[in-house]
Amino acid sequence: MYCTTKLWLDSGMIQGVNLLKETPKYIDVNDKGVNDKGEYVRGKYRGLIVSVNDFGVGILGSLCKCYHRNNLAPFYLHQVKDTISMLSDGLHLPIDKAKVTRVDAAGNLSLNHKPPIYYPLMGICRYYKRWTRENSLYYECPRKVLTFYDKIAEIKSASGGISQSLLGQNVLRYEMRLRQRLCQQLKINEINAGLLYNDDFFRMIVNQWAKEYSGISKLNCISQNFFNAMEIVTRKDLMEVFALMTIGASGNPSIIHDAIDNLYESGKIKNRTEKSRMKKDVNNLLLKANLHEKNELIEELDKKIELFREQCI
């Protein structure tokens, strides 16, 4: 579940140890020098980036990769504890006491189709800015990011190919990246590395990962039988149905929100309030499609998210 994690072990927690002298013995050093904070040494340990200076030790990277050497394999709670212990032994430091300043939680979901096919069916999410790039979909706000991407395409791009066992597979990776003010976001006074393998904390992260996904509006099938539920059809109803049919035919309902953003940026929408109202009107219109047929792709994705959540906790 955990992928990228950022840790900081303050020098005050390690009495009688010269970090700049001792810690570099246990890492593959690739950089050293002096900056505005003084002398530093950087290197790697089992794929993690380790930075050392007089003030402490910083560790950044994927705990899952550190343990498995890849991030496709499942990463269970007892393995998180084993990884922290391994880091403590390998670096000769009390890593379980290190402050956690970033947590990324992720799940690999095996789907029936290639991941980009699902992106147009995921609409806006309150407080997030939605944007796409290549094989990825992002929802971003100042403190956190939700991202969906084609894991097989990423592996192929990074390594130049994929193993025989991955041929023909469709793997969507969904990540929740908590980047700033973790304690405030999670309503906890202090988060250290030892808490990462606490049952209650782990369960909270898993549930938050699923909850963030559920906050994204999903665009289901737009039915042409919209009129059937109406006793009287007004001009407004007629225009709404034709709008829904046109959006459905485009294959990308979220393009309407992108158009509103572009109009706002060009000054053709007078202010943020008007832009928000327009998006709300569009979203309310799109939600009317949910009264009819449920999209099988969204239904599949919902089930995979819930199954992954249940398996983790």
C-alpha cells in the first residue's frame, strides 16, 4: 500500500553519533559537498535516497521497492515493519523514530481494458484541479495529489520492455500522495516511521485512499430514453437531453470542464464564482445520466477499489 515515503531523523534523537562520519559508511555515496546548511553527503541504500548533514538524516523513496525491489508486488503490513527494521539495521539508526513528512499510498488494479479508457468517465472532484498527461490522470490541490496511470506503460517506458508475464495485462495504478502537513490532514499530533506499521494507522490510510476515490464524480451512461421518466417535457428538458447526448457522443464528458477553465483563463468568464457555478450546473446535468444505466467500466473500477481496500484491511 505504501509507496513513496519521506522520513527525517533529527540529529537530536541520536546522541553521541557523528552522522556525517558514520552514516556514509552504510550507503552508496554519489554526492558530497557544502551548501547553505553546511556539509552534506548524499547516496542510496536499497534504492532509497539518503541525505545526511549535521542536522539529521533524510530518507526518500518507495518502501515497497526497498523491500521487493519493485512496486508491483503486494506490500503487507508486516512487511512494512520488516522494512523499517531492515533500514534501522542497515543504516545503524533508530529509523522507527524518524518523522514522516510525506506518505504516498497506492494500489495496482488489474482491469479489463487499458487504463486511459477509464479516465474520461472520472469527472471533477471538489477542491482538486483535474488534468491529464500522456497515460495519466491527475487531481491536484496544494497538500495532496490523486493520480491514476498505466503501470504497464510506465514499466515499459522505464525499462524499455516488459516481462512475458505482464504481456496483455491492464494495470491501473491509483496513488494518493499526501505531500504537506500530514499531521493536520490526518488529525494526528505526530507521525513517525513506527506508526506506519500500526494497525489502526494503516487502516486509516487505506480507508482514506478509497474515500478520496469515491469523492470523484463518475459519469455513467447517458440514456437516450431520458424522456421516459417525464410526464411533461419542457424546452429546458429538451436542451438538457440533447446536451447529454452530445457529451456522450464525444466520449469525453470532462472536456466540458476543460472548456470552462480555458474560457476563464482567457477572461471570457468574469470571475471564479461564475466559473464554479457553470461547473456545478454542468455537473448537475451530467449526474442526471446516473438515473438510468450504470456504466460497466465505472462499475468495474468501483468494485476493484473496494476489493483492494478489503484485502488491505
